[in-house]
Amino acid sequence: MPLPVRVISPGRLATLREQAGLSKAELARRIGVSMRMVFFYERGRHTPTPQRLQKMATALHCDVEELTGVRRGEEGLVDLRFGAGLTLDQAVGLLRRTAVGRDLGLSAPRLSALEQGRPVLGRNWRDREVVGRLPAVLAKIYGVPVRMVVDAWMRTRPDEPAPVRPKGRAQEGASGSADAAWESLNERQRVYLGEVLRDERMTETEMWMRRTHHLPVPRPAEWRKLPLALRAPVDAVGYTRLQERLRRHGVHDPGVGATVHALERRGLLVTSTDVVQHPAAGEVTRVRVEMTRRGRAAARAGLGEPAEQPDMPLLSEWLWRVMARVAGAGPDGLERDALSGRAPFYLGVGYKNRSAGRPSRGFIDDVPILADGGSHVTGYRWKLTPVGLRHAAEYRDEYRRRYPRVDTTGITMFADEPS
């Protein structure tokens, strides 16, 4: 259970200050306190406020977590608030300006109880639909993704269901809008939009394969721009994969430009051009097409697939596959060397993507394995953390629907075990 305030490690503070080359006086000046107060901080006699803790981390060129000792991927709700530099009263003041804050009658005692894992009493606090709206608001005022709030909530309040926002009118309206967008298309346009979606999914799988083989992977903003055509003679450059898809449907003809432009005018696709080097034709202009969120929703609706729920804090397919591998290794865990690449930076406790990136989700941890008698550590193995197991149990049905190719036998066995 998280403490109501976050304390810093005196020894860690002194070490970080020395590493930054700052005197007590200079650190005091940068965070707006007296040198005597810094002395008290380093002796553990006082705890800085969230704002001063944030200024201290900035002055020392470190994260707040390095001062509090909370490992990345183990943050609770109180850590997110401290990371945003907000006192309890400041956070409550911001929350009470929102509709959900007023519906829940948020106050300092209630937010404190929420952060400490204690029961929160009051109007609407037993209404899952109302409470489920709170993570999105907390994410906004703390400046973090919704999934970080949901994960921190699950760590803080392990005996409660995940506070996922139920499907409401806004999502139903979005689904209706997607259906209407699909219905407005003629048969030819529907074929084009459906094939672009399929090509995007195939490209996403290819990117996952590259990751598993430790090959460079472009940013999603780049690889989602799918090659549509090369402006050069076909006998020299051939057809793109997307053109071959359209040719199989008999709709790749001189009208391709008009169809794509019609979809672009409706906000379903975006086209762009660049110049690439072709081995046979030299420099050629390439036309690329990218699905918009609205276009993806319309194609999913037209193909009879359930609408995406953006509030669900789900993993990508390749990360879900990693979770399944760890679970599939059984109670003994997965060999540490069996998991490589970027997955630990997204899933492992203590990892972080980059200096300014978001902490990992803390769904797996490399646990030390002790020799018989506990005399020494013989190695480390990856295992699901409690919050990773809860996440898998909460969302496994949705993951199965989205990623049917992933074998979740191991996760099912773990999730079905009594707690």
C-alpha cells in the first residue's frame, strides 16, 4: 500500500547532488529553500513538497523516481501526483473543475483514501461507470497516458476491478459514425479502403517480425504510409503490393486516382509523395497512402469487426506475445537471456524507453533465483508481476479477439489460479 506522501532517500539525494556537481547552497537556490532545509533533506528530517521534489529532480538531472526509490513500472497513484508536482489540495482543486470530479464529490480525504488503497465513501463511488471516467481526468492533470493511471490504480487497489471506462454514448456515436461513413461509399471505394486496412495489418506484422530479429524498425508514423504506386513505366518498376491486391479485385485501372482522392476528401485516407531510388528506373516519385483513424474505424465497421475502444489500456500484439511467452514458461519463469530486444523497456520493472520517455508498464520482472538454502543467486528469470497477471486476467478475452494468433494457454492457466 503506498504511503500518503513520498519520502526521499537521504543518501541517494546526497549522492545525486555530488554527481551533479552542486553544493548544498546551489541546490537550495535552485529549488527555493534554505541551505539548512537541504541539510535536513539529506539527513531525512524533512520531506520536500511535490513541487520542490520536482524542482530537485530537474536540478539534479534525474527523475523523481530516482529520489523516491520507486522503481519504474511500480508507480502507484500517489507517485503520479508527486511526479506532476501537485499537492493533494492542488490536485483536488483541478479535479473539482471537471464533471467527474463533481459527480464523485472529490475532496482531499477522498483522494488521499484513493491513493492509499482505502475504501472511498461517498455518492457515486460504487458506480463503476462514474468511477471509470476518473482515470482519463487524472491522466490529463498528471500529464501521463491513461494506461499509466490504470496500471497505477491496479497496483494501489489490487482487490478492485480495473477502472476501465465503460462503452458510453461517445463511443457508440463513433461506431455509428463509422457505419455511416462505410455506407456512404460505393463498392469500389469499399474495396480500396478494405485492402488498405489489410495491407496496413500485414505491414504491422512485418514490423513485429523485424523487431523479433533485432532489425531496425521505422517509427509507426513512417511505416503506416503504405506504398501505393511508383510514377514510372510498369515494365520497369512493376506493381506495389497494394496495387497487386487491387488488381486481384479487378479495380486497379485508370480510375485509381479518382477513387483514392474521393476517399481522401471524406477524411478516410491521406496521400503523400516522396522520391525513392529504384534499381531499374533510378529516382522515381512514390505515391503513398495512409489510413486516418476515421478511415480505419469505417473499414473495421464495414468488415464487421468490433469498434476499437481507445480507453482500454491494451498492449500491441508483439508485446502481448511476450507476455504470453513469459506466462507459458510456467512457475519457474523464462530464462533471462531468452528475452531480448526492446520488450523489457516497455514491460519490465525498472526499465524506461529513453531519457524523456514513459516508464515501462511493469508487467514482467527479472526475479532472482536462489540456490538451495538461499546462499546465493544462481540466475534471474522473467516472471509476470501481480499487476501484469491482473492485466492479463482483466483483458485476455479482448486480446484473444484482437490477436487470435497468440497462444495464451500459459496466461489462461495463471489467470485461472485462485489468488
